[in-house]
Amino acid sequence: MFERMREDIQSVFHRDPAARNAFEVLTCYPGLHAIWLHRVAHALWRGQWKWLARSVSNFSRWLTGIEIHPGAKIGRRFFIDHGMGIVIGETAELGDDVTLYQGVTLGGTSWNAGKRHPTLENGVVVGAGAKVLGPFTVGEGAKIGSNAVVTKPVPAGATAVGIPAKIITREAELNEQDAKRKAMAEKIGFDAYGVAGDMPDPVARAVGQMLDHLHAVDSRLEGMCAAMTRMGSDYCAKDLPPLRDEDFDCVKGQCAEGERAANG
């Protein structure tokens, strides 16, 4: 149990640059609290303690603003960012490494018993305010844009945006420039709330230009290192030092102390 909790905390650091230290994440992230309470409720639900499971779920909703039915099946490293207003229905199924932003609904379109809610495979990202409605599958690595309304299956690696949602890109359809931007975005950890790079958004276009520049700088540095290696230098053969979370936490703590000292 504690290993899973530690894994959940680490997933926050991987996907939220605002996270500063483990104590803050443990005490101030309602998404984590909702996930942990859901595990308790889900265990009770599977043990046929239905009313008690619903009571724990209802308490979780009151505490966090996130409503997860105790019957929903959720995988590992599930990350809820902000979280307020999220609703996950009874027969929803989520794989590993799924990310949901605030206001997302994983709902149904039928009152019939049985499978009524969507299945999200591994690595799916659902942007703020999106509604995924119905008993279909969103494929592995797919992204749902903010405020999209999805009522049909989404292929693996695709991005769906709009009302009703339309598929605007797939991994196999990325041109060379888009592929370079995607690789650089993944390298620096950028993912703007599930917004696709080719949406008509001036900020997204500006970020695309920045990613192009970073890719060019990266390529130039690799070329310089290759040239230095041919000249007999082993400088570029040295491994880059690791970036540890605790080092940044320490630096941030010093900065905070410096600011307090400067402000008296």
C-alpha cells in the first residue's frame, strides 16, 4: 500500500512543475486524496459493502470536489491535476499513467445496466472541461482537448478536439516538423492541458516556434560534440549530471528564505 502511495506522489512530481516537496504534495493535493479514498471505496465495493463504499465516495466528493464512483476501475500512477468538478462513472475503466484535468466527466449516455462509461487506456490525457460520454475506448496515448465532447472511440495516439470531437492528428500522420516538436516537447516535459500543437491557438503556435528553436539548438550542440570527438576531445563523452528533485527543493527553499530576508 505504501509503495503505491509513494508511486502516486512521484507521479505528481513528474507531471506538475508546481510541486515543491513531498509534504506539500501529501497535504495539499486533493487529487491524491481522491485517489486514495477511491481505493478504499473500491475495495469495499468489491467486498459487497455497497452502502459503506458509497459513503466513503460521498465523503471524498465533499472533501475534494472530485466524484469517483466506487465501482470505477483505475490503474497505477493516475494523476488528477486541480481536480474540482471531475466526475467518473461506475463502469469507467482507466489504465496506467492516465491524466485528467479539472472539470472532466467520464459519463454515460444510457440508463441501461451494464457497461455505460468509457475505457481510457494507458497514457491518455484528458484536457480541462472535456466530456467523454459512452461505453467506448480511448486508445493508448491519445489526448482529448480542453472542452471537447467525445462520444465515439478515439484511436491510439490520436488527438480529439471540438464539439462534437473530431480526430485532428495521429502519430502516423505527423509530418517531420510536427514529429520534431513533439519529441522536444516530451524531452522538456511540456503538455499544455492536452491541447494539440496544430490547434488555431496563438499561444500554441508560439510554443511550437520555441520548440523548433530548442530542437535547432539541440542539433547544433550534438554536431559540435561530434566535431570535438573527431578532434580527439573526450569532453562531450562525459555524462550530464542528474537532475534530482531534492536539489531543486533545496534551491527553492533558499530562494524563499532569501526573499523573506529581503522583505524583512
